[in-house]
Amino acid sequence: MAGALRNVIRTKLRVAMIPADGVGREVLPAARSVLEALGTALPKLEFTHLDAGFEHFTKYGTALPDETLRVLREESDCAMFGAVSSPSRRVAGYSSPIVAMRKALDLYANIRPVKSVADLPGERSNIDMVIVRENTECLYIKEETLTLGSVGKEARATRLITERASRRIGQMAFETALARGPSPLLTIVHKSNVLSVTDGLFRETVRSVPSLPGIDGRYDCVKVEEQLVDSMVYRMFREPQVFDVAVAPNMYGDIISDAAAALVGSLGLVPSVNAGDNFIMGEPVHGSAPDIMGRGIANPLASIRSAALMLVHLGYDDQAKRVDDSVDAVLRRGDVLTPDLGGKSTTQQVVDAVLKQI
């Protein structure tokens, strides 16, 4: 489990920075500034810039250079990723670099906390949930075919659900729930009433985690419920306060976590990490936002929170709390906010406000 990363004693922390596309280049420096502001509370920081993304693909023909993967594997302790522009149309030879990195580094869990903090426009109160998304399979293995049938073109996609991946993400979800408090609740999200084989395997495997050898009652305090993915979305908007930790296959997790971001005011607030047993990568949930790229108004808070979440998984809980508390203070004060939150501040003004709190 990714918890093994917490037990490493480090004299330096090597952080790979992968801005990639669009506003990723504008918000990733915010994460770096905040990490640097923690000073001697962290080991000596070493930052390395790495290339990836659709823009890199259009220039050089590859979205994820071999050198980027080599440095991540051999010369980095963790990484921060900015954003990627994945075109909705088919582009020959292009594949999303973040999806490829998740597979290459075995970052099998995408963990996305969604929490309300202040009375922001569009925000619902008392929301505090975590979505744990399987990160390596489902429809995102990208095995698609296009053939000509008797009635025209036929497009097919293979969906892969394995017992191994479902067990790993299930255990990550139980561990996440266990760390949340005295009465943890885990909701398994699926559609096994229709997809009885694939979603059925996911559901059954996650449910079986507490009975695995060596668990020995560790998860006895975790209450387990289930929710069909369509009704999950409905309940999430009607009564989001009832959810604690939700675990889902890749595509469902992607959809419900973006939907949940709407409950707290903006995608620009929601962080995530891509977690594996040997590596951790922070990643703000928002995309490359080409409509605001270069205008200096992108919300840096999701990137900053992602850096804090990365620190938690590396074992630097107190340092992460300093960052999160500083972000919360800025949000509660409410006078330095980017336009997505109803304010008029620039990216840098928000960063400066957070740094002042730190």
C-alpha cells in the first residue's frame, strides 16, 4: 500500500514538476512556491522540470517522452502534474500522458477529497467526502475498434475489471476510510444490476477485502454500503452530506469526482493524488482551461492542495496541515478569490495570500 512511502527517512525530497498544457504551466509554480515556503519543515527540496502533454506531442510527436518516465522512475521521490489538453477528436498517434504515467508507474489509486470550507458561490455546506477511484483499467485501457458492419460503422470498446486491481483499490479505500474518524463509512459505487460480470467482480472483490488474510478485523469499524452509479450522482446532489468515502471503477470515479467538485464551488478547488505503493503524484482535478490560459486568472488552490495531499502520503502530515489551513483561511476571508469563485483576483494574488498565511 502507498502508506509505505510514509516510513521513508529522507535528507532531500526530489520533486518532479510536469506542467504539461494550458493553465498547468500557471498553477504548478504555485505548488512549488508553497512547498518552498515550508522551509526547514521539509527535507531539502530539489525540483526537476519534465516535459509531457498534447502541446509537446504537436511539436515533437510524443506526449510522454521516455526521458520523463526515466527521471520519474530513477531520480524522483514524487511528482506534481499540471493539466493536459486531450482533444475530443481522434488524433493519430496521441494518447493522454497522465493515463500513460498512471500505468507506467503503477499509480493505481486516484484519491480526490471534496470538502466545503466557506460560503462561496455555488458551494454546499457540510460536505466532507473522499472519492477513491481505480486508476489503471475499466474503459480507460483504450482498447477500441472501428469496423464496418451490415448497418454501417460499429465502434466497440473493451472494459477490463480485474480481481487484483479491484482488491488493491478496495484496500486503499478501506484504509482511507479508517483514517477518517471513529465511524467511517465506505460506499461501493457500481452498476452491477446491468453489468453483472464486470461491475459484479468489482463489487464482490471490494466487499471481500475485510476477510483477506492478515486483515484480522482491522476494518471491523468501517460500515459498508453500496450505491448504483446513477443514483449515486442523484444522491450526491440531493444529500451530499451522507457520504464519507466512495470507491469506484475508473470511469465512474472520474465522473462522480468532477460532479462532486460542483458542490464546493469550483473544479479549481479540488485536489487529487495518483497513488501507488512506491510513488505519489499530485494533480489538480481541473483541466487545461484553454479559455483562460495566459490571462493570469487560473485558480491555483487545487494545485496547492494537491501538493499538500502529496505531502500527507509522504508522511509530512503537519506540513500538509499548515498548507491546508492557510488555504482555508484565504477562502474564509473571501477578499482574494479568482473569477471562478466570484472574485477578481489574479493567480499570483491568491498565491501571495496563501504564502502570507503560511
